[in-house]
Amino acid sequence: MIQVYFLGTSGGSPSKRRRLPAFLVKRERNTILLDCGEGTQYTLMQYKLGINSIKIVGISHMHGDHVFGLLGLIATMGLLDRRDPLYLIGPKELKEFLYNSFEYSKFYPPFKLEFIDSYEDSDIKISTFKTCHTIKSQGFFIS
């Protein structure tokens, strides 16, 4: 069974009732976070969804409302003693964005970040497809 949690459905900026884009998908042994707007980790904690249970993060594009929460989420994972690798599917700019941020902030995750184009195991398969947006963007197909 697949469970989908709508953590944030606003765009551009949060509102009083809606947070920035983030969706959590759970299936058996895999927890996938799709996009990570600012405040995502707060929502994950609020609903006790297990920050360190996230195995894969998919980022659709590099607009801030979809990615600015990721650095804080990764930092919190480190503070919570995460040791398992985190798999990241996103635009090629994502890696540079994160590593530059780590360098400037002098924070280095105590776990490995694996930048990948797709993911597959015995439980789930994740692939991407191009979407139409103002910048290069992608959607995610999960089966």
C-alpha cells in the first residue's frame, strides 16, 4: 500500500493555511520526500512522520519554494544521528547548491549523499519525466 501525505501545497510563499511544496510518499521499506519547501521539517515533526525514515528525496526544480527547506532537513538528519545514505534525485544544480551551502555554513553531513537519476529496488521504482515550467523541471513517476 502507498500512503501519500500532502505536507505543503502553496507556491511562491507560504500562507497562514498552506505551507510550501512538499509531499511524502511511504511504501513498505521506502519513504520518499518530493520537494522540500521551507518549513518541511517542521511539518514532518508536527505529524510524527519520522525525518530519518526518509530514504529518497526528489527535487522537481531549483526554485526556492521547492528546495530551500532541504539544507535544514539534511542538517537536522545529521543532528538526529543519521548514518544511512540519503538518495537525491534532482536537477544537476542541486549537488552544487548543497555543497556550496555546506561549505559556506561549515556544516558537513555525517552521512553520505548519493546523487542519482532514478531509483529502483524490490519495493519501488522511481523515474523522472520532463515538465513544462519557467526553468528546467521534472516530475516523478513512482511504481
